[in-house]
Amino acid sequence: MSTGFKHDRLARKTPAALAELLSIGPDEVAVRSDISVEADFVISAVGQTLVIEFKMSTGAALIAAAAKRVKELARQIRGGAVPLLAVPFMGEVGRRLCEEEGVSWLDLSGNARIIAPGIRVIIDGQPNRFRVVGRPPNLFAPKSSRIVRWLLLHPNTTFSQREIARATEMDEGFVSRLVSRLEAEGYVVRVGVDDGSAGIRRPGRPYLRVRDPGLLLDAWQAAYRFSGHNLHQGHVAARSGEALLRFVADTLKARHIEYAATGLAAAWVLTRFTAFRTTTVYLTDDPPQPLLDALSFREDPRGANLWLVVPNDVGVFHGAVEKDNIRCVHPVQVYLDLKEHPERSSEAAKGLRSEFLTRRRDG
């Protein structure tokens, strides 16, 4: 089945899905053809005019662009209209983006958030009826995320696919396939001449850059699972989180073991966010027993204040920085890892993002 045919087939289900959500009959949802607005549907129902755009893909970049577009289309209706985005299933990031834009949404799986004069429909928790059978492509799988990370580490720079492959130590064919999917989802754009931020490129060559770093980071965070790494959780006697972090860093350096702090400990080093108890450190391999002995590490997941983490891909070390004699993963990786950390990790992530990870919306 072609993508275009599948899009049209699913889009045609939108008016009926809207009627069901509004608890009215299908004949009470009138699809209008008398308005010259280039939307998928302009519908009259329950005393309101709704301008609807349907999208097959729910990639964050495409949802953000579609939300802006439908909002603008709604403004073109004399007397005003309700902008509404329809998709097969709306994910966490897409829901937040629609809310930020003030755009209502529904999905064909039965979830919706439609807020307008005389309308208030909020339904959540319905499962995705359109899951792909088999293993769906994951833009943010461990090896794939090397490419995403590299692009986010250099958000204002353009790269050729070959440059990305060399920088991430990945096969050029794999990079080409992954980049094509990132482009299809709207996360990267191809440019012939650099925009001036990274020097001049020759015209016509398909260099790449991130369309919106913030959206790409949001999508990665939604898919990211810190628990996918191999964790060694234990307790080490220490006066404070800072004292523990410095003790661990000094011990690892003395034994020439590659490491990088992450989580709340790294957020504290980078931003001096609030005091922390749990120190989290990436290692390239499982900690040997002599190291555990030197740390006086006592395995105890319940009372753990030290997490030694062996990553599912060494890409987590890309872009690592050193500050105050503590080596930390790049702020992008810290931000991701804070998602599943205890204590005040959510506040730390917000502070880190505002200081190091700025949004850029263009293209």
C-alpha cells in the first residue's frame, strides 16, 4: 500500500472520529467545500468551524510544523475557527507541542484534547491502534543516537553525510539511511550553501543541519531509556554527594580508567544546581573488583548513592567536557540521563536546558 493511499484512507476517518468524540451523529458533522482554505478538512459541528490537518507521521518536527500551519489556516476563516490536528496516534511530545501552540488535537486511536467555546473533550489512555507489526525503526537506538548526538553537539553547523560518518565512526551506508529517516521526519534539512554560521560551502552540495535542536532533543528524550544501560548500584561512605563525586573521580583517574559523570552530579558540576546525594558515572567496562575495593563499594540498590554505569554504546562519551577536574558527559547526554534519576532531577534538567540547550526554530 502506497504511503499516499494509506494517508488518504486514514484521513477520511477523521470526520467520523470527531463525531464520536463530540457524541454526535456523523450527519451532524458537515464537511464544508465552500471555503477556499488549503486544509485537509473544514468542518462545521456543534456551532463551531474546525480547520483540520491530518498527518500520518507524528515526528516532533512534523507535528510542530503542522500545528503552526493549521493555526495559520484557522486564522484565514472569517469569524475565526478552531485549529485541530489529527493523527493516527499522538505521542507525548506531540501533545505538548500542540498545547504550546494552542492547537486542539485528536487521534484515530480514541485520544483527544479539543478545547474551544462550547467544546471540551479530553480523553487519554487509549492504546495505539496503529502500531507497526515487527520491530519499528528507532531513530534513537544506541548506535543511531551517535548521529543524533553529533548533530545536537553542533546545532549551527552543516555537515556532509561523509563527515558525519567519520565523526561518529559509523558506516556511510548506515548514516545515509538514518539521515534519510531524520529528513523524512523533519528533524534535519539539506542546504546547498551554508547560512554563514559555519563557513562557506559550495553551492548545490546537500549538506545537512538540524532544523530545530530543541524538537530533536525532545523526541530523543521521549524515546530514551536510561535503564537500557548496565547499572551497578551501591553505597560508598561519604560526607556529601560532592565529596563522593570527587573521591570517585580521583580514584578513577589514579587508575587511568576512562569515565564521565552524568545525572545530578554532572548537572551540579556544570550549573552548580542544588546539592545531590546520588553520584552517577559512566565507565567503558564493568568495574573490576580491585576498583570496587578501592572505592569501598558495597552493592545495595535500595540505599545506593553511587551508580557505576556501563553504557549500551560508547557514543555517550562523545563531546565529554572537563570542569573543576571532573569529567562530565556533554550537557545533551546529562539532560537525557536526568529523565530517570531520583531527587530533583526534573528541576536540574530544566536548569541545564535553559543554560546550555537552547531552542532554534526555523526552516
